[in-house]
Amino acid sequence: MQTLRRTPLYERHRALNARMVPFAGWEMPVQYEGVIAEHRAVRADTGVFDVSHMGELEVEGPRAHELLQGLLANDLDKIEPGRAQYTLLTNEQGGIIDDLIAYRLEAGHYLLIVNAANREAAFRWLKDHELPGSDVRDVSDAFALLAVQGPQSIERLGLDDAPAFTFAEQMLDGIEVMVNRTGYTGERGVELLVPSEEAEELWDRVLERGAVPCGLGARDTLRLEVCYPLHGNDIGPDTDAISAGLGWACALDKDFTGVEELRRVKAAGPERKLVPFVMEDSGIPRQGMAIAGGGEVTSGSHSPMLDRGIGMGYVEAEQAAADTELTIDVRGRDRRARVVTKPIYKRQED
Amino acid sequence: MAAEESYPDELRYHREHDWARIEDGEAVLGITWYAQDALGELVHYEPPEEGATVTKDSAYGEVESVKAVSDVISPLSGEVIEVNQAVVDAPEKVNEDPYGDGWLVRIRLTDPSETDQLLTVEAYQELLSNQ
């Protein structure tokens, strides 16, 4: 049996009486006070998540850009230093090894923040394809990552507004932090990268500024309400970006691994599509439940904002249009759901 | 607000963390404080139909939190004569008051002698201390 890894904030979570669970090889807080209260704190004000389990890979050198342009689906020529981009690491079949955010630190120097469960796979893939003049390093253990999210998060942290997918080195309560204008909740917010040894200090300062500690339970319901895919549930090495609705993150006019297959799916039209849905009947959809007509639920939960079951799943293309009624097998009971447009939860001010 | 941990003396318990309040050939059933705490805030209760038969040690319904679903095990055999519709409408009542407003079903007992096999509060707390 493998020992679970702990983030630099493990003792802080214990002190807050968090419920700890195994996740992707890590012992992580799933909730503190309760998933629903934490979820609402992020929608109404500010929450903070320890996401230090995520991986950080650096790619540096005169050919770093060339290497990543050939391996990542999105077009890095669209971002200059100081900008970040959501992108996909794809395999030869056009499947998704990982979804990640690439931060362009300098022209030839990138930071990739990858999913915890895919840290090894992503690192190995990049290392195996390394070019002379491109150095790939796994620097995950040196860093902690805090996501501070919610409509009041920027004010609470004393930061200025900045466009999404930008970043800067800044001082925050005397701590030097990489402030990334990114997140996984659909709210305003930042992700703060700091050296591991500064993590507890930063966590304490962020709590003092009024952020509510939030666990992975709320992180999952928040991302599902805004239809952000979760690798391992909604996307993976056997699913392609076009069927998953991630064509916008694929620059099909450039060459990268698996692009031919993705062009073919795009031209022919996907046979199955990933769609968001809301339950019309009672019951909560869960990953793996069958959708009548050959589909399958890939993520499902209770939506705290809608107060009903919501989910995402793959359905046949003809069932993918908004308003299509679906029938989901909820442990032997047929329950009705309806395909909706993204996001499932729309912010009040939108 | 979640309830404080408690296990009332007058109830009988089942090792799957269910309780029964037995009176005049009927029983009101629910889940214990320990069970609701382990699940977290409940967001769905899938009840049996009124008139359905429930069997001791078998599932008669489901309760779900945001993260997990759990079968509810009947501590006794009987026929469902009432479902707590208030919990269907607001499952969090189970967290707020697991032995009061958060009851799940009322049954008419078909084999009252089964009561003897249930745990007393002392025996149930002993079981919890070994979890």
C-alpha cells in the first residue's frame, strides 16, 4: 500500500477539523464545515482551497516553445510572457493525457500547472519528447498552491483587478507570491503559487482576510455548476477534445500530437458529445449511470445553487441539443433530465 | 445547523447505524447521529412507497449527501404506513434533528419479536467506540 502524500498545509487542515480523504494519492480536505456552506461562500463572497496537490512542471530553453507547440493543442503563439492559456496535452489518437494551464514566464520559459493525478504521466510524456534545447523539470514539491475564489476575493486580498489568464509576481502581506488570474469555480479569483515553506504563512493571512476554507467537495460542485470538465471523469486519454466540447482549446491549423484525428472528428462531426444536464425529476445523477440511448453520466452531483441534481455526460449527437429530454438510470429508477446550455449555473450579474 | 452528537436511551439500534422507536406494534425508523455525520449534509431522500414491505437487515430507502449515497437498512420487518414527506422535501432535517423531525418512515411491525435482536443504547455506543 502506498502512503498518501500530504501538502504543506496538512496541519492547518487538521487544526480546522477538516474531513480528510484520499484523492489522487494525496490526503486532502474534502470539507471543513460542510460542502454546501463552503460552496455558497465562494458564490457569495470568498473561499480558499488548498490545491497544492496539483503538479508544476517547468519547461525552459531556446526550444521550449517549439517543444510545447508540438505537444499542446492550443496555440502558444497567441500568448506573450505574462499571459496564461488553458490547453490540452494530447496523445496520438487525439485523446487527452491532461488538461492544464500553461503560463508563459519568458519567451522560452513556461510553467505548466497540471492535475495531481496526471503529474507523472504529463511529466513522463514531456520528458520522452524533450528536444535538445528544451529542459523539462518537475518542480511540484517546491511549491504550494492556494485558490482564492469568489466575487469579493480580489478586494479581500487587497489586489487590483486584472484580466483573466494573466499573472504577476506580487507581495501579499509581506509574502512574495505568483498571483495567477485563473480558477476552477466560475467566479472571480486568483490562484496563488508560493514556495512550500511559505504556504502556512500565506494560508493564515488569507484566512485573516476573511476567506472561508473550502474543501475538494465544494471545488467539485462549483466546477460542475459551470461545466468545467474534470480529467478522469469527463475527459481522458480515450476521449477527444472535439466530442468533449473543447475544440476552442485546439488550434487545428497548427501541427501537434493527434491533430489529424481531431481534424477528422471535427470534419465528420462527433458521434457522441459531452453535454450538461439538469434533473427534472428528483434524484442525483452519479458518474457511471446509464443515459437511455447509449449515453453515460461522467459527472453528477447535487447543485447547491439550483437545489437539484445536475451533471454532464456523453450522449449520441442527436440527443445533444439543448432542451432534449434524457432518461437516466438512477439505481434502477428511470429519472428525467434535460440538456441545457453551458454553464448550468449562470451568475446573477451576467 | 447540524445537531450535537447524541443517542437517546429510549431507542433501539441496529449496527448499520439505524434507530427504531417502538410503540404499540409500530415503529418509527431513522438514521443515527453517527450515520448522518459520516454522510454529511443530506440533499436527497429516496423513500419507499407507503404500503411497501420492509425486511429486517434489508435496504428500504436511500439517503444521499453531495458526495455519497447510502442505503438505509431496516432494523425491523413490517409494512410502511407513513413516509416522512417533510424529509423528502428538506433532507437536511435529518442532520438537524436525526431522532425527531428527521425520522424517515413509520412501519407496522410484522414480527415484534425481532425487537429482542436490536442493540440497546449502551451496546450501540460500545460498537461506535470500536469503529
